[in-house]
Amino acid sequence: MRGVSLRSTLKRGGWLWLYSPSVLSIEKRAQVFASSKPTERFDKFLSHTWWTHGKWKMLSLLIHFGWPTMLTAWALGITLSFALSLIGVLPACTSFEVHAIGFHGEVPYGCWILLSGLLAPIAGLMAFPYLPCLHGSDTCFLDFVCINQTDSVEMQQGIRCIGHFLAASAELRVLWSAPYLSRLWCVFELAAYRKMNPSGKIVIAPIANELRGQEGGDAVRLLAVFVCVFAVMFPSLAHVAWKQKLDRDKLESDLATFDVMNVECSNDFDRQCIHEAIIQWYGSLAAFSEHVQGPFRQEVVRLMRAGGSVPVAYVWLSLSPIFCLSLEGFVALWRANAPMESVLGFAASHLLAHDILWLPSVVVLYHFTTRRSGSKLPQLKPNLHGHRRAMMRKTFLMLLCSAAADEFLSLKRGISARCLLQGWADDAQESDIVKAAQDCFTRNEVQTSNLGELQGTLGVATGCVVSNLDAKWGWRPELAGSGSNTGGPYDVYGEGLTLVGVETPSGSWQFMLRKPSASQGGSSHVAVTVHSYHRGDATPQQETDLIHFADSCFSKEDVDTSNLGSLQFSLGKNVDCVLQKCLEAWGFKPESSSSGSDNGGPYDAYGLGATVIGVESPSGKWEFVLRLKN
């Protein structure tokens, strides 16, 4: 007896499967036979028909046995690209404007995780045949490789010894396709294996199961799922389920109407050998036909329905594209310095609740729908209840994660900006102002615990708006005023002002912008004196840094005291400049407790941990209070 390693048949693109022996030259047939080695037993006997193209059988075997390598390569690929993208080693390919909970702005978007998630598993699958077998031997019997096709005497001898080959095989793997039961050899191998090897294992492996199983993981379909779940996904899954039901129905129908005299055989010699063996084992050809229609059909149907639940690995492989897309979104928010609440909320709702819990439950439902189609309910009751329990647990966890994410982000909801009076702004500028207000008031929450804190935090938010517009337009509009939303009428402010309203959880606010009356470039240096009135939780080095930061920021532009709105804006902008320098130097941004005119003390009244910095400038004396520890 001669056998061949299953992995070796899949090497070089599985070329052994791509050509029928009848079309190969004598030299090629000899080369194929030389690839087999003497053996005393087979781990698998591969039963198939050449009426089905070999590429589908090769792909079926490659996916079925190579999925661990495929899944490992996928996990390594996305882990590496995720880490490199997160730290910025891999550059962004493009950028998108996103409206996430608690965040609004441009995010750098790469394609590296998605690309590695698509290429790594393919590379892993292609590498599988060249890796050593970690689970013992994978010696198999493959007819045209293990039987000499160049010598007619040896070929006939090999055909007569098929029964011995079957008896020496631990498993009969049937690569089932629609024409399988119409071929005499295929039916003979099935029946002979059970006769010659009663304790052997029979595996009915429909080729379509491996290939159709991947249809559920098509990236385009999964994107459609993400957009419109019930309208797209369930009809598509039902279609695949219906196709598999038709395959099973055809198998049962072919077995129920089987007649050994009607099946086809490639030559008369093979037919004569098979008929002789059948008569020897079953007494007559008619008795064999009755055996196939009765007990044998029942056993095959039972084997077809004994697959159990859908493999977890196949679930992950089918959902890998959408999981990679979610990881891309996570990295994009992280690299855009989105608030931690937004990043964690995205991870909880998308990665955990949607991708890890909900989508696998849908795939299990699809698999269960497939298996239930055309089956008797009593036969499936145990698996039905098991699937129901698993789906209920996953659904509960999904809802729990979604609820936690909603609660976690509840304080970030409800922030919306709109233009109350367009004034001097054109349509494009109006859109930019509203977007900047949405972003800045989301990042900088207005605090209302006291008047000083309200003025300071509102000044920081409006200052952020003006800075964002300066970065986008190249010039800075003037802040004409800010405060609580008056509710209108807004046209009393005149055409020279653009009025924007912002709704936040802490209240309803408005601010006014006007075009600058003169060029704002080339500001002169402002002479300032900075004092540390109360060090608080700051270290001596941090106290020194704060004095330098305040001197740098307040000396660039003095506090504008022409009106209350300008005062709040300019003071808030300078304080925000100090906080930004703290972030760059220390890696964290202190909390701005309040800012305003210097009240002359006592400065320890703000609390032992409060750090109070005073600034004397030509426009007056100012102070701001920071908290360096929570």
C-alpha cells in the first residue's frame, strides 16, 4: 500500500487536484505516483468524484484543515498592525470627519488593520501545507496518487485491492458534491467501508459547506449588515440556508431512489470488479440497492445532521472584516486625541457589544436556521435549546454592555450647536463656526457651580472656537460677547454680528462673533509680571513652570477689557494657552477651577490644594486657579 501526506496534496496551489489523471501525460502521472510513499495504514481515505472540479475539493480541504493556521495568522496580523497604528508608526491613509458621542472632528484613518486582516489569513492558509503536522500523521489515500496510473496491470491490481485500502483507513472522508451518488465507485467506497471497517469513522463533508460558510463573512455583506441588519442580512442568510437545505434534500432523494444498475462507471473493468465485490458481500445487486435505500441512507442522513453547533473559529473568520473595521475606528479616535469617554464608549458598544456578542449570535442563528430547514423538530430539540440558551446569554451581555456605555456617556450627550443669526458669515463660514462650536463645547464642559467657574470655562470653550477658526481660515474673528442664551429676538444685534447658540447638559449658551476691524498679525510684546500666590499641590518645579507658561502666554496678547465678552474670551484664551503648555511639558492638563480679576486674597480660601497664579498686565490684575490633583 502507498499513501500520501494530505498537506503535500495542497502544496504549490494544490495542483494535484486541478487536473484529471486522464489529461495528464505519462511523465506527469509517474511524477504524481512517485510522490506517494509505502505505508501500512491510512489516517484518511478521501472519497470523491472527478465530475466535480478539483479546485473546489482542494479549497474545501484547505479551509477545513487549515483554519487554525488561518486564524492564528489573522490574529497576529491585526495585533501587529493595531499596535503599530496605535503608536503612529504606520501613517494614516486619509482622514474623515466623525460625529461620535462626546467627540466631533477630523480623525486620521488608516487601512492597515483591515489590509492585514485580509492578507494575513490568506498568507496563513497558503502556508498551512508547508508547516509540520503537529497532531501525528496525516497520511491519506488519494486514488490517482496512490494507484499507479502508468501501468495497467498495477492499476487493475490496485483497483481490486480497494477493499483492503478501506479496511486500513481510520476515517473515510467523503468530499460530497451533487454528482457523487451518480458514480458507481463513490457508492461502492461508502458501502464497502462500512462492510470492511465497521468501527471506522465516516465523515460526510459537503464541499459547499466550507465554501458557502465563507459567504457569510464577505466584507460587502457584513458592511450591509452594519447599515441595515434586518433588511439585508436575514434574507441573505435565509438564501444560503435554503441552498444547503436543497443539497441535503438531493442527497436524501438520491439515496432513497438509488439503483446500482443506473449509476455510471468510467469503464467496464471497474464495473465488473465492483459488481463482483457487491455480490460477494450482499448476495445480489438488488439486495445492495435495498441496503443503500434503507439502513445505509438512514446512517448517511444521520451523519449529515450530526455536525453540532457552528465552530467558533468559523464564526470569527466570517466576522473578521467587520471586527477589523471597528479596530480601525478605535485607532482613529485614539490618534485624534478624542476624550477617553469616547474611546472607551466606542470599544464597549462596537467592539464588545456589537462585534463580539451580537454579530456572533446572528451567525449562530443563521447556522441554526440552516440546520433546522427540512429537519424534524424532535431530532433537533437538544441542540435547539442549547442554541437558545447561548443566544439569550449573548443577547443579555450585549444589552448590558450597551446600557453601560449609554450610562457611561450620558453626561456627554445632548450637546448641539446652531447658528441663531448668520450676520456677516457666508454659508461655508456658518458651517465651520457651528462645527467648531460643537467640537469645543464637547471638549470643554461649561461649569456652573459658581460665577467665576462659569466665566472661566465658558471663556475656554469660546476661545477654543476662535482658535479653531483661526487655524482653518488663517484669520481670527473677534468675540463680541458670550453668556446664557437670551431666547431672542436675535436680529436686534444687527447684521455685523454672527450669533451661535449651544445646548449643553449644563445649560443653553450663546456667543457673538464679528469680523476683525484690522489685521491681527504681528502683535507686539506685552509687559507682564507673574506671581505664584498659592502653590497648592504643585511641586516647586511645577510652580516655576507655571510662572514661565503664564509669562509666555499673557505677554503675547493682553486681556481685552473693552466689553465683558471680549474679557472672558481673551482671559480664557490665555489660561487655555497655559493649560496646553502644561500638557506638552507634563503629559497632563490641570483642571482650570476659575479665572478673573485678582481679588487680592486670601488665596488659601480656594483650598489647600489649589494653585493660584496672578498676572499683572497693562489692562489690569488677573488671577487663575488650577487644580493639579483630582
